[in-house]
Amino acid sequence: MRQDTEGSLRTLLCLSNPSRVQAARWRDVSILFDGLILAGGQSRRMRSADAPEADKGLMPWRGEPLAAHACRYLRAQGADAVWISANRHPEDYAAYGTVVRDDPDHAQCGPLAGVLAGLRRARSPWLFVLPVDVVRQPGDLAARLAAAARPDRPAYARTSDGPHPLCLMAHHDLADGLQAFLDAGGRQVQGWLRSCGAVAVDFSDADALINLNTPEDWDRWS
């Protein structure tokens, strides 16, 4: 009975929220997830003499900061809440979601520190993770990742260009294992994914999930 009641409540939430109505075309509405934008990197490859402190997530792309594009996409996919892993300019990022900082004990652990912080803070059982510099996201990304993931096994995207390990769906039960991985010195995203038996979900569009890592990438995809 409790499961039926929760399913009915989630359906009502979907129908009362336009972004959920759109997301319902792609996914099982019984899966509740928060969204996490990873924007905690240093953007070193985007820096130049004119922009020595560039913060990629706040740079305008097609008329808006990348963070704005990512936030809108996560909302359209059905995210209940949007969190942003950002270690610089938190006041600016707060315009697009609730900023979550890396734990000081994991300050040098790379993007997995942001994933851990998001898993610890998320209010929904699931966390849909998206790097701020990934564009051309498939419309069914959250749906297909959610269908493949399990509480003990995250799912991540893969295209013909290779894996996109930080485009992933993970359950909050994975937080303790991720913390143990980091505390033991683990840093590689794919190393953590292998350790918990993550499954890759293939997307056939070669131009899906493009990373804007350099000024050349920016120019090509603008």
C-alpha cells in the first residue's frame, strides 16, 4: 500500500509541474532524482592572458552562462532540486541552484569530491550528475540512465567517442562507498565506477555530450 501511495503522489507531483510533464515522456515518474551540476574545476584550458581567472560555468555560450543551460536541462529532465558543485564564485552560481562546496577533507580529490558532496546533500534517492561544460545532451539521458541504474550500481553515458563517466545516475546509498574510495586515495572516476560495477549506457549520436574544454571547442560548437 505504501508503494502505491508513493507512486500516486509522484504522479500528482509530475502533473503539477510542467518540467515533470515533459520528463514523463522519457522516464518512469516513480523515480525521483535531484540534479547536480559539476562546476568545481579550475577551467585551466580556458584561461588566457585576457581571462586569467576564467570560470567556464559562468562564461556565456549561445547567449547564457553554461550553468544556466545545464540548470534548465536538469529541470526539463525532471530534477526535483538542482545542486551546483562550485568552489569558486558561489554567489554567482547561486542564481542557478543551491551551491554545495567540497568537503575540506576531499579538497584535492577532483570531481568525485563534488559527486560525494551532492550525494550527501541530495534530498531525493537518486542523483543525476552533469558536468557544466557538457552540451548537446540527449533528451532521454536521465530516462535511460535511470532505467539502467540500481541502488548499488550507478549508470553512466557512453558515445562513439568513448565513456562520459561524469554523466551519471547514482543512488545516495553509494555515498559511503565513494567516501571510502576517496579516503583510500582513489581519484579516478572510472576507477570508482568499476569498483561498484557501474553499467555504461550507449548513445548513438556521435555529436551528443560534447565537452567544451578548450577555446577551440567553444568556437566549434557555439
